Amino acid sequence: MTLESVQKHNVVDVIYEQMKQNIQNSVWDPGCKLPSEAELAATFNVSRVSVRSAVQKLRDLGVVITHQGKGTWVTRDIARYDAFNDNQPILHLSQEEFEDMRVFRQTVEFRCMELAVNNATDADIRQLEQALNRMLVSKDDYKKYSQADYDFHLAIVKASHNKVFIHVMESLKNIYIHYLEELNRVLGITLESVEAHIKVFMSLKNRDASTARETLNRAMAHNLDAIGEAKRIDK
């Protein structure tokens, strides 16, 4: 294995390129566990932060996968491809999983919107607005945006004042956030997404569950179509 010491300003890109070459040249084969973050930092003579960022780029492309506390493994046989498609992120969820989430949201969130119209307090509406504001200021960071996105939809469920729905939504937090992160990472944080959330908020604030449901339903249908297109591109 050859890893050159890095002494450059664009260290993350250099590390990424060298790690990419090791995968393309089968130095690290599919299923191979990568050296630890500390080992890579020592080999490259860079900080662990730089290594972490380079690994994240590989992870975003679906080239490697990290299991917390265990390490990072190569997941795809990149040697079959002429080159990495650096601009085409890989979806880590299937189209069926996205469809399952859409059905869940239509079942739970749509009903919660109806309940929220009657049960939401002024404090509930403020919580919804605060989550929306966090989304707006996090548009350049899909992870922060996704967390605020979850908080937004959790606020809708909480506004229903149905304890069972609230418990279910909170229990699914990690799954829900992962789903949102995949959407926002691969499809991007679009103006349409932002505007849809604003319209949902305004509809609920005005006690209009029908418009809120229709807006969210259109947004989810658009996302599912975009995911299908992304899957076709991946193939």
C-alpha cells in the first residue's frame, strides 16, 4: 500500500484522491477494512479532521461504509469502473424504503395535521416556526438542515397532542433523520423543498389542514420521482 505524505493546502482533496486510487487499484478491495483514522492521519502526516473529511467524501459516494466504533470498509468494486463519478452521490436507501416512509407519513403526519388544526396551541405554532427558521439558516449544511427538518415534522405531530403518535415519531427519530439526510444529500436542498415547508407552516398556522396535506403530498411525490431518476442514473 502506498500513501504519500501530504504537505499541501488542499489536504482533504489530496487525501481523497490518494485513497480513491488505492481503491481503484485494488490496494483496498471490496470488503477490505481501511486503516484507522489515527493510522491514516499518521501516514499522511495530516490531522484526523482532514482524514475524516476525506472519508466522508468517499462515504457520500457510497464507496465506503462506516460502522460506529468498528471502522470503515470498502463497499463497491470500483475497479469495474473507469473512474469515480465524483458528482453523483449514491443513495443508501432503496426506492421501496422511500415509498414505505411516504406511506407512513401519509398515515401518521396527515392525520396529525388534521388534529393540529383543532388542538395546536400558540406555543405549538411557535415550535413549528422555530424549527422552520433553523431549516432556513442551515440550507448549506444538509445534516443540520435534516435535523431541523425532523424537528419541523415532529412539531407537527406534537401539535396533534396525540401521545401515541408522538411516541411513534420520537421512537423513529434515527430512521427518520437518516431518511431525510439521504433526501437532502442526494437530491440537494432545493428551493421547492424550502417553499413547501413554508407553505405547510403557513397552512397549519391558518388552520388549513387540507392545503398542508396537499403540499406535503406533492413534495413527497416529487421526491420519489427524483429518487427513481437518481437510481436509473446509478445503474
